[in-house]
Amino acid sequence: MSFGLAFSEDKGQQQPDGNGNGNIVIGPDYKIDPELTDKGNPKGKSFEFSMRLADSKVFHGDDSTLDSKKPVRTERKIFVYVPAAYKDGTKAPLLVTMDGPSNLNLVRNALDNLTVSTNPKRKLPPLVVIAVENGGNDGKGSERGLEYDTMSDRFARFINDEVLPAVLNNQAIKTAYPNFKFTNDPSGKGAMGCSSGGAAALTMGWFRPDLFRRLITYSGTFVDQQDDDAPEEGAYPLGAWEYHSSKKLIENSAKKPLRIFTHVSENDNRANDPEETYHNWVMANERTAAALKAKGYDYRYVFSRATRHCDGKVFEQTLADTLVWMWSDYEAK
């Protein structure tokens, strides 16, 4: 497998072009980026609350496609981090992360360090991070699978219509920030996830680019994990596989105003799945990246050697760079 890219000496990866777009190979050696460690910079404020699934109008825990053998949570936890650089009353850009609080510690450190950076090329805006717990279990027939692997705007609507208002109306947050607010600019709103959470991030922007436009996927599940009896099967019978194969959604659709990061590990999902599925997983991400490139998207694709599914070493080395690249063209409105 050849990507035709060299490694930089300091981080083991190369900025492929002047905009940071393109394919990157990293590994087999890894180290944590110092910007993802605690460097003693001022800390923001952390909040946690829960949302009952039964109260949701979008994902209420009793969908007809669910497998009764796969448990559903009665409530999901929401974790919120407001960086010290955020000024109350300003319209905050935001990043929604899946499977909360997965990798939240790394994101917090990145914000603590990079929102105060004096290097304009190595700086983040004061993003508010909202880590959303999934509804439970995994794969076809699960609540998590319903939320993350379904090819529709349901999850984007759930985040926009239910989670974001819940954050804004949380009493602890309102006490700490009486004039707390989010930007209405979709270019100020991002999503990040791994595995099916990565597929969810892409799907949020794909179906609702009017809401979310900065998308980060690690070990993305761009294979068919959509419920076989989901209504969306009629339009997208192969689930997220349709992004790059069969319907070729990316290739055959008008270009959307999205900025997209994708990643796959050399041994992605190999530990649990048959060899054929392993090849499909890597193939799916390669073809997704190729389709993004051919369509002229702002995209970055990382292939990590000697790593597995959602490998922590990959996050520790790349996440700061990924966030900086993802927000490098952002201008607050």
C-alpha cells in the first residue's frame, strides 16, 4: 500500500500541501504530542449532566429496529468543557464528540494549550466541547448503531434540537456563564468520533451541512452496519458503504461545504472481524478519501501503520494536528 508521502522528522507525518490537505502515513513509531499533555496552562470548567432517553423525541430507546437482546440505556451522560479562553457572552464555536467522554482529556489539553498559543499557525479558537454518551451497546440492532450507523439526519437533529438546548439551559453552566451562547454559523460547528462514531460525524455533516461542517472520523465505519430493517435501507441499502461504493454518494452528489478528516489503521478491526471485513474496513476508508479528493474537498486522510481499531497511540500523536488543521480557516462571526 503506497501513499507516496514522506514523514516529517518531528511528528512522523507530513503536511501534504499548502492547505494541509491530502494523504498522510504515520508510524510504526508513535509518541504523544506535547500539546495533548497538561502544560500548566489555565484550565476551563467541566460540567456533567444526564438526559433521559424516554424524554427524547428523536431517540427514545424503543425504536422498532432495536434488538431486544441488546440493552438500551435509560439515560445518557453529557460532558461539557468550556475552555478558559472562552469569554462569557461571545458566540462559542463548538465540537460534539461521540461516545462521551472518550478522548475528552486529550481534547481538553489541546484546548488549554492551543487556545492561548502565540503561533497563529498553531492555534485553536475557544471551542466548547460537548461529549455525548451513546444510547447503549453496539452494532446492528443496538441503540448506538441506530444513532451512529443510520444514513439520515436523525442524529444531527438530535444533537441540534435536543442536546445543544439542554447544554444552554443547564443551570450549572448558566450560573458559571450567565450569557453563554453558541454560534449559529455552521462553519463554527464540528463533530468527532471513532468507529461508528466516526461514521456518525460524517453523516451529521453530510445530511445537515446547514448545521455541522467540520467533521473528524477515526477508524470510520464506512461499511454496512445500518439496521437491515431500517426505513433508510430503501434509499441506502448498504448503509455508510454507499458513501464510496454502489451509489457513490460523495462522487455523485454536489460538493457540500464540508471540511473532513478521515483515518484508518493498518490493522483496523482485524482483532474481532474476519479477514474479509478487515480488508473492507481499510478499503472503505481509502475509497472514501479518494472520493473526497476527486471531488475537491478540503480533506485529510491518515493511514497509521502497526495500529488497530481506534488505537490510542494514533489519537495521542495526531489529535492536536487534526484539530488545528480542522479549524485553520475558521473566522468567528
